Amino acid sequence: NEGDPTNPGELVSVVYTGVAQGPWGVMLKHKTNYLDLRSTGRIRWRVRQRSLHQIRPLIKLRDGTLLVGDYQEPLSTYLRESEIYLVDVPRWRPVNPDTMFEAGNVRGEPLWKTGVDLSQVDEIGFTTLTRGAGHGTSGNLIVDYVEVYGKPVAR
């Protein structure tokens, strides 16, 4: 819990990455459905980022492919609410789920994926692809909440 300076007296429960020892990702999954995140599929979140630690959307497709979006929120001194439509993310990069580093280039395939099929997303989340850099303004991310909007698709 942390005090919210924009709403004095209120506490928020947060994901805090300042002490993460390595690259990380937080994923959310619906128990009985995939999500169709085409068209108006979107993420709404309230975040505060410091230094070079910029939040990026992270998706896991039905086939197990983990991708990070080429999109990041601007830095902010205070918690800031925003919303992104996943169809507006221009390109995606594969991520190795064991290391949370960008995956190596596969011979004959482009490094960045465009036109990703968002019709059956298994998990959705966020990452900075970095380790924590400590408390204060040295480099961290706080996520107050995440909301995901999409159409359910039976598993």
C-alpha cells in the first residue's frame, strides 16, 4: 500500500517493481475464455513510471507465443490513468518467457511482428523488460490497477 498524493488520505494497493532482481512480467488470464482483443479490445491502467522504466503491454497468444508491444506510456511524477487500444500497437516483439528478454531473431523471420492476430489472446499483462533500480526516482514502475476489455472466446 502507498499513499496517493493526488487523493490525500487514500491508500492504493500497487504492483511495485523497484526491487525486482531481473526482468519480469505480470500476466492476467481468464479462467474459461480467451479474449478477442481486435477492434475495441483495450487496456485501461493507472501507473507511475520513473526513469527508463516504461510500461509496455504483454500478450500471450493461444499458441503460447509471448509478445511485447512497441508502445510505452509517458513518464509521470504521479499515478496517471490511460487507455490503449491494442489494434493501435504498431508492432510486437517476441519475448522469451524463461528470461523475460526479447527473443532472438529466427532466421528468415522479421524481428518485429506486424498484423498480429489478436482474436484469441490467452493472457494479457505488462512489463518494462528491465530489472528494478530501487526506491525513489532511480527507476521503477507502480501499477495501481489494470482493466482489460475484450470479447470472450470459449477455450
